[in-house]
Amino acid sequence: MDFHKHSSEVLPERRVAVDKLQGQSDYSSRNTRRGRRFGRISGRRLLIWVFSLAVLFFIYLSVFGIHMLHVDSKGGPSSLSEVKGSFTHVIVREEQDKSAGDDVSKQPRKPHRARYFPCEVSFLDSVNYLIEPKDSANITQFSVHYVEREERPLHDASLKPRFGGHQTLRERKESFYARNQTMHCGFIKGPVGFQSTGFDLDEEDKKYMSSCSVAVSSCIFGSSDFLRRPTSKLISDYSKRNVCFVMFVDEQTLSKLSAEGNVPDDRGYIGLWKIVVVRNLPYKDMRKTGKVPKFLSHRLFPSSRYSIWLDSKLRLVADPMLIIEYFLWRTGSEYAISNHYTRHCVWEEVLQNKRLNKYNPTAIDEQFNYYRSDGLVKFDQSDPNIPLPS
């Protein structure tokens, strides 16, 4: 015993080390117990939160489930995607259903929009060996001139100049015959001193278009559409050198294109499109103004033998010379137009224009009745001899 006592007194640093180890073990044991206690508390809180969320979900499901069953029994929507909104909206909807009565018929669902795909066209593989056929003997040779300026009629001093002039019904009917004549066909100026009747073009653009022998044209007015460039890799080098690709735009559309990053280069091109700016549009209705380059391409491109009109909603994905060869040269035709994918009769087109509110319905009826009085007949699908009379 003396030995142990003596040793403890002689080596006090060993006692200090033992005390420290003892204190650390007590501290660690307390931390371990505290961690277990906090773990138990956190686990309880997590369970409480999970239970609360589950209760809220079941309440939500029960409320909207009852509403869905209630609406479905009355002929209303039956899917969860059709029952949107807050609980207040549900109550208001139920009150509206009650006030409407049980005899209200179920609204028909809007049919899915049909999808259409391009038809197969057997174009030639290349433009390298294309040869333009000689003029057909059936084509009547005659010269046509156009009214450039109208003077004020003596009997009507208040008559204002307009883009299409003041053609009489007799002059219109006479213009249908293939013979030498001078006719009204747009771009008609008024008497000296009057303002332009519209569709003003830059002189440099006029000079460029007058040199085109083959033209592909389109237009965007009123920034109503996107600019769709022709697929350059599908256009031959020959067509890139010899075909004019002209996009007519107004100043509003040009500003929008520039804001979108489609800025014409120094020569006025965006891709293959030569951008031609039209100022002083002749009509307030952009659809009506868009008919000018569509139907009067022979006035805009006076030296062109062939022209292709492309709707702004379409993208050119074929060489224009291959298009001309397939639709004109191969069949000996002078004019080609695509058939509408759903409507084949003016009667159907009239109804659709009214439904979409494209023009004044009264004006549509007036024009339609004029066509009928001029000999227009309704399309008869059962008649094989006259496939598309209207």
C-alpha cells in the first residue's frame, strides 16, 4: 500500500491525465444521450408533418372528388384537368349549374385539329438538263396595255382616285377576252396634282423587279407573320443566280423583323429573300393589300415569264425551276394552283369567311351573289365531267 500511495504522490501528472480522460468520457456520454433525445424529437416532428400533409391531401381530394361526381352527374366535365380553380369557384359553378336548370344540353367538345401532310411530287433530280419547251400553239398572241392614269370624269367632280381605278362593269366583262386591249389593273394614278393611290415602291426596287425573268414572291403586311426563308440547300445554284426571290413588307413588318434579328444586309437581302418595302398601303385591310402582289405579279415583274406565289405561312423547300417543270412544262399548262385541303367550293369558302369574320358579311354576300349571277355554279362531287366548276 505504501508503494501505491508513494507512487501516486510522486507522479501527479498521471492523476491529471486520468481526470481529463474521465471528464471527456462523461461529456461524450452526455452528448450521446442528448443526440438520441434530439433524434427522437425530430422523428416525432417529421411524423407529425407527414400526418398533417396526408390529412390535408385527403380533405382536398374528398372536396374536389365530391364536386367532380356532382358535376359529372349533371353532364359536366369529368376529368380533374377540367375542374380548376379555388373552392369558391366550385361553389359559384354549382350555383350557376342550378340556375341553368337540368335541361341544358351538354356542350359538344371541340374536335381535334386535323393534321395535313404534303402530297408526293415527282420532281426531277436536277435542273442541269432542263429545257424550256416551245410555246404551245394553243396560246393566243395578243398585246395588253394598262391604264396608268385616270382623269376626273366631267359628270362627277367629287370622284376620288383609287388604286384599282373606276372600271365599269362593261369594261370588266370586255377584259376577259384574249385580244389587244388596254385595261384597268391596279397602280392607277389620279389626275395631276393628286396624291398617290398607294403601293409605292423604291425606284431601285422597281428596276430590280423589271429585270426578273422568273420570280418567286410573297408578302407580310402588318407584321402578321414570321419570315420563313427558302431552304437554301435545296435551291440549285442556277436558281440562286437566275430566279428573283422577293418578299414584300411594309415598314411595320420591317421594324419587327429587325427587332427579331432579321436585318437586311447592305444589298437588302435576308437569306435568299430580297426585301422590298411597300409604303402608302392602298387599303386599310391587310388581307386586301396582300392580294396586290398575289394577283398582280405580272405588273410588279413585267419582264417575268414565270412567277410563283408563296403564302407567308409556307416555306419553299423545292427548287422553283423544278416546280415550273413539273406543274407547267410537263403538262403544257399556263397556270397551276393547289387545291384546298378541305374546301372545294365557293359556297364552303363563303361560310368559312363569315365564320372567321374575315370580312364584312354583307360585303361577302354582295360579292358572292354577283359571282352567281355571272354564271357560278355549285360544286357537284358526283359529276365526273366538271370536277371543279366553282
